[in-house]
Amino acid sequence: MTRDDLKRFRTLDINFDSIGLLQSGADGFAYYCTPVDAEFVGRIGCDGVHFILLPEDERVFCVDPSMGERGTYVLPVASDFREFLSFILYCQDANPLSQIFWMNRKQYEELAAEDAAARKNEYQAKFFEEKDKALSAIVKEFGLTPVDPFKKVKAMQAKFDPAVLNFSEEYYDAVGYERPEEEGEIVQVQGTHTVMLTAIREGDPMIPQDPNILLSVVNTKLRDEYSSLDALCEGLDADKTELTEKLAGVGYAYDPAANQFKPV
């Protein structure tokens, strides 16, 4: 059903960009962290964030190259495509779905308030006119009503086991992780079918070798987990000098006041 609904969705005469689901460039669209067997659904249009389907799975997944932490690059955001669309109707855009993982309820509501306030900008009137047309077309075609995604997506992501994801060698080269040993085991897929598959069990965290990915990882951890660079280096057993020199090589330096690496 999910794939049939996706085909129907793509026939709609709407501006897909207005709801954060660009369809252009779908052929071969992928990032280093896109699973090798993924089927493109749409892309937000910034930071490489895109949505995918996986084989024999009704769920819709978000791929976010900037998440920068093992187990978070690919996460489920809806149990099927219709639920995905009902979440978009509520948020009026796909973008919030890509951010729920790192948000608490207050941050989520603040983002919604910012989006609502943007409607008052007269220079964006045409954009919101296109957005409303797209949302109305979805309601008419699928008979859906808006559903608040926050609790459902949080619960889905909390249960998700990234071991089912199949990454390419490019992924392991880019993030600096070693490909884990493969181990056949029984897993439950969507709670309905028990299947044998090759599960990926990842080892201990490592610091990414690619400086751009390192920047994303470090700034995310500084924002969410560590109050200072010293605390981060101690917690990750990382060499502070080596880390700062690597990020300096791509034009970033640590700002203690912001507790972030900023461009210099």
C-alpha cells in the first residue's frame, strides 16, 4: 500500500517543494549514509535530508547526513506513507519530522510557532499559497486528517534497531567506523513478520575521520551532551589538540561562549 500511495502522491499537481518533499533529482539520489537498498521518497532541499523506503517495509525513514552519530543517520518517521502524509498535514511540512529525534516537546512547539509566524511575512505569501494548495490536494486525494507526530515518532524511534540497515563501504569510510561482523539472527520486522536476516552489530563509538562529519558530530554532542570541549574530549577519550587542529583545517575554531565550533 505504501508504494501505491507514493505513486498516487507523485501524480498530484502540486508544488512538492512547498511541503518539503522535492521530487527533482530522485534518480540515483543518495548520500554516504543512505542505505544501499533505499527507495527515494522525497528530499527537504537542505543539508541532504531525505526520506526513503526500505525493501519489504511499509515504514518511511528519514536520512539525515548531519546527525553525525552512530544509529541516528537513518530513523523511522512513520509506520506507512499515509501516516507520513497525515503528519505532514499537521506540521504543514516534512521538515519537522526530520528534527523530532533531537527535540523535546518545548522545542517542537517552538518550531511550530516559528513556522506559523512566518505566514505573516507578506513576501512569503505566494509560497504559503502553494503550501495550502498542496495540503488541500493531499486531503482530497487520500481523505486524511492531520495527526500530531511527536509522541508517535518518538516512540517509534526509541524502539528502532539500526542493525537492520544495510550501509555501503562509503559509509564506513566516511564515518571512520569499522564494518561490524555480520551475525545471522531472528528479528521482528514491524511487529508482524519474523524473518531471518543479517544483522549489523556495531562496536564501540569512534571519532569520525572525515573533518566535515567530525564537525557535525562534535557540535551535536556539545549542544546535547557536553558543557565544554574539555568535557567532550574527556568523555570520548579524544585528543583535544588533534581534534581542534583537524577542524581548524576546514576553517572552524572552538567558541567557548557558544560551546560550538564556529567558522573563522
